Amino acid sequence: MDGKIYLILVYGSYFISTVILSFLINGLFLKFATTLGIRNTNDTIIRWSPQAKPSLGGISFYIIFLISISSYPIFFEQAHILFSRPLLGILAACTLAFLMGLSDDAYNTKPLLKFLIQICCGLILISTGTYINIFSNSFINYSITLFWVVGLMNSINMLDNMDGITTLVSITIILSALLILYLNNDNYSIHILLLIGVLAALIGFLFFNWHPSKMFMGDTGSQFLGLFLAAMGIIYFWNTPDVHGNLIRSKQFFVTILTFAIPIIDTTTVTINRLRKGKSPFVGGKDHTTHNLFFSGLTEKRIAILYVGICFMSMFFNLLIIKYIENWGYLHIFLFSVYYLALFWFLYSPALKNKR
């Protein structure tokens, strides 16, 4: 059988089957959920939804993630890849993030303990070879990697504040990573199966998470997703050259911040506003970019569609940067900086309006 046809059949059938599996797993959890993953209404965490709902979606993400890893040798007969240090590091860090999120959903883990575990996740990735490698100084690379991992785990967690938002944004980030793999003709990487599996898990979960949602992904899902996306971001956005073989720091920087624009801008907005009020950025509240857009008159479904549109616009710009802009220069830095600042102001300005 032709190699390309085989790949299409493998990845296509795996995607469809895992979407169905995700739908069935979440449907089963929803049917039999009683108290696991349902927040106590007396908790101090402030949530957008007035109703207590099961926070079990993240379990399906992790199950399908494990299935994706174990399925690779079946499709491609390369069992040795399962013992590579980077893959084992990603598996260990994702498992730790998942268990920490599961514990938080069940018992409300202390913020300091969560922070320390997030640092441990970053250290696991670094020690197994997955780290941002854009400077000659290893200490700087390791420090940026820790900041990236911890920051993104918290950003994805904080973004999970309205039905469907984190699910949709994560889907577009994974699609961006798959686009880079396709452009670089890297068709046999185990990461493709991992990305397709998590993508399918998110799509199957979206049926239950779309407004009005029936369940949340909870910290179980957001912590796992944050770590998984951080690792894929390091490999395919920070460290992968463009199709011309160029690895330019400023170019990779813009590819990364454009891909993760929504969680970065949302977290930055919340942090600025809460610090100005003398509050902790890590205490929940209804002051996210999503909430401010809602208070400005947009419905929850329109906010979700708007965010998807922004993500696909960023994906289009990434395509230009990676494939078509070979002679990267100051003009491109200026233009994309203007776009990013305009996007930041577009999402940040409703907070000022609502404050007034």
C-alpha cells in the first residue's frame, strides 16, 4: 500500500474512533456522576456558571492520551520509540499534571502545592530533553522553559472560565502544531498520533462543553492540557525551524505568541487588573476577557466564535511566517507587533469600559 494512503487511513480512522470514544467516555461519566468533580457551592472559587456541574472532562483527555502512546507501535511497528527520554518525560509530566488536577477537583489543593507541582512538571521536561533552546546559555533556556510551563498551565486553567472557550482554543493550538508537522513533512512522528488523539478527545468533549454545557473539564483537564500544550509548544513552536530551515529567535517568538495569543492575553489582562486592585491574580473572579466581552453585549456563543476566529487568523499569520516569509526582518517584526498590540487592546479595552 502506498505510504501516503496508509497514513491517511491510519490517522483518519484513529481520529474518528477516538472522537467516538471521547464522546462515549464523557457520556458515561455524565450519566453516572454523583459528587466526583462537582464543586461545593460554598467553595471560595468563583465560577461563571451558577450551576454545579461535573468536572470530569479531563479524564477522557488523559485516557485517550495514553491510548495514543500505546497505539503507535501497533500502527508503525516501532516499539523502541516508547522508551525515548523526551517521550517518557512528556508522559511523566502529563501524568503528574493530570493527578494534580484530579486531586484539586476532588479536594481543592493548596495553591502553593499546585505551584510546586507545576515546577516539578517543568523540571521533568527539562531533565528529559524537552526545553526551549534559543539561547547559548543553558540557565536562560531552562529558566524560560520553567516560566513557560508554569505560566501556560495556569493560563489554560484560568481560561477555563466560560463554556467551550478553553476547549476551542486548545483545538486551534493543536491544529497549528499539526500544520507545522505537515509543512515540515514530518509524517511519522509519534507526536502526530498524540496531537490527533488529544484533538479528538477535545472534539468529543466539546459536545458536552458547548453552551449551555453539561460538564466542565475541571483542573483535571486544564492542568493536563496546559502541560501537554506547553510541551508541544516547546517542540513545534519554540524549537522547530521554518520550512526554509531558519531558526530565528524573533520569528519563533512571534509564531509562539500568535498561537497562544488568547491564553496569554487573557492571563495578562486578569493579572494587570487584579494587581491594580490589590488582589491576588490566582483568586477567581468574573474579570476575564470573556466576561468583559459578555458584559459589553456579546453572548457566550458569539464570544466562543469570536475567539475561534482570532485563533484561525493567528494560524494564517503563522503560515505566512513559517512558509512564505523567508527574509525575516524588522518590517515583519513591526507589523506583527502592531497586530498583536491591536489584538491585546481589543480584548483588554472592554475591561476599562466595564470598570467605568
